[in-house]
Amino acid sequence: MRIVLFDTILERHLAESLKRSLEKLGHEVVFTDMILHGHAMIHKKPDIEIVQKALEEVLSKDTDLLISFRPMNLLPEMVDEINKKTKTAIWLSDDPVLYKLCYKDVIDHYDLVLHCGNEKILKFYQEKGHKPGFNFPFWTDEIAFPPVYGESEFEYDGVFLGNMNGQVRQKRYLELAQIPATVKVFGLVDSDPYGIHGGFIKDGYLNTRLVSNALNKAKFAISIPQFFSDYKGIDEYEFDELSSLGYFQFPSRIIQYASSALPIVAVGENDMKEVFPEITIGPNLKSLYPEIQRLSNYKEYAIEKSKNILKRFQQNFSADARALFLMDLVQNHKSFELLSAQDRATIFTQYDGTTIK
């Protein structure tokens, strides 16, 4: 098959790693790299012309599948035209936060809908009358994020990747500062009164090794997701059901931690445990303090956790696993769409990336 990966979010390693994995399966893959920025649907004539030109170039040859990584950059009428030439798929990286802003207007124009969300989110879309989609969580590969746990001398116990500035994210900083261990956080902050800021990895999106250099000095990694209730009052994103839909199930940081073989503690719910049981998960950061202390103080215990995390990543959260899942969906999505929301939220775990050599 000839597959086009159209546009990209800032984390280019997603499309790049998927390209590598699809090529292992024998497919020809074209990746356009980033075409336009922004979260809202394009509407300016110059932007539309840029996208049209990019489409003409990549579709000048017979194509079997086009995957849109930035749905806001393809207007519904553009997708309808693409569908005359090739099968189409849409991947929703900010699901469901961008539903009001752009997702609701475009998803039903695609043949295949790839979500980043659990059963609750898949049910929301179905209740809104949209076609059934599939949970297709973030991924990467060990070229972008090699296993680095224990590669260097430990300089801190815990590490957190992510921004802590602004209305939605700043409370993370205070929570992380209270952890009973030495912690470094990497991302944007409004201020650093507790001295835990390790810096902003400016070129981390382009050079993932810079991120690895921060991860390899930690005994474990921490994830605090964004809860959708945090968007309450932000008109650009808020819609009636958003607060009730929970949280980002698998932020990209978790997948980067896992590929790097770091033991992980994460705030989350049972839907995470169901598909990634090797992560220690709790309802809040305080509930994770006992595990944080074990990982900080017991080396052999942490090493075993590291091995299990990496194994699960390789099986179910790698680019190889997503490539296998994607190819099965392309061939069989009509029958898979008949599955329950629960099954469509977890079916990705049936694809074992370690079977690709």
C-alpha cells in the first residue's frame, strides 16, 4: 500500500515512528511533515491554498490511505475530494478537548476515526450521532525514545515532563513540589518557588534525545493528566459534556516514559490499569507516595518495574503495535465498528508489536 501521513502535531516522532513501522510491513509511506499550525479550522485563503498544494503533491500518485494528523487543516469539502481518490483516516490527538473547535465538523467525512480516548469518550461521540471510532493511543519507537533507565547516574528521584503554566496546568507544579522525594520538572512554569524546575527542553520536539537526557537521570517518572473539568469557563474549548468525560487517558509523556523504560507512577483510573497494568496508578498523587518511596529506595524493585514497563510498551504501545492495528482496521473497520464502545476502547491491546522484526 501507498500511505500518506498528512501534516503533524509538534511531536513529529509520532508520524516518523509510524512511518518506520509501516515500512517494516512493506508499505510505501510518505510523510509531509508540518504544514500549518493552529487549533481552529483553517479559513484564510492563503492557508487553504497551502494545504491544497500539499494535497496535490502527495496525491499525484495512486494512494491507498491518507491519515490526517491535524484535522483542522483539512476542510470537510477537501476530505470529500480526497475520498474520491483514496481511503481516509483521522487521528484525534487532543480528544475530546477540540471537539467543539473542530473535530465535530470533520470526523464524519473520514472513512476511519482514530481516537485518543477511553470507553466514555467513544460513547460520547456515538451519542452525538458520529460514526463509531477506535481508541488509538499515543505511541513512539525506541529510535525516538530509546530505553535509558539506569544509563546515567541518578541525579533525582522523580521526573515530570509537561507544562505547568497557565490556568489549566499550574496546579500541577504545587502537587509535584509536595512529593516526598527529589523531583525535577521539565516544561514551562510561571514561577519556581520550590526550585524543582529542571528547565524547558526547547528543541525537544525536534531532537528527542534532549528529552532522553532528562529522563535518564531519574529513578521513576510521574504523570498527572489534564482533567477535562479544568477547561470549565474556557469558552474556546468548553461544551456541556466535556467536564464529565474524565481526563486524557494516556498523555504522550507516559508513552515516552515507557519507551525509555522508566518505572511510572500516574494519576488515573481503572481504564488505565486495564490496558497498562504495569503502571502504578492512583486517584491522586498522594495515593502514590508509598510507591514513590519504594522506587526511590529499592533499586532491585525499580529495575523489575522498569523491565515490565518496557515489555508492555513494546507489545501494545509501540509504533509497531499501532502499525499492525492500523492495517487491520483499514481492511476490517466496517465489521469492527459493530463492536461495543468498551471493545473499541481496548482492542488495540490485541496487537503485539514484538511480532514485527
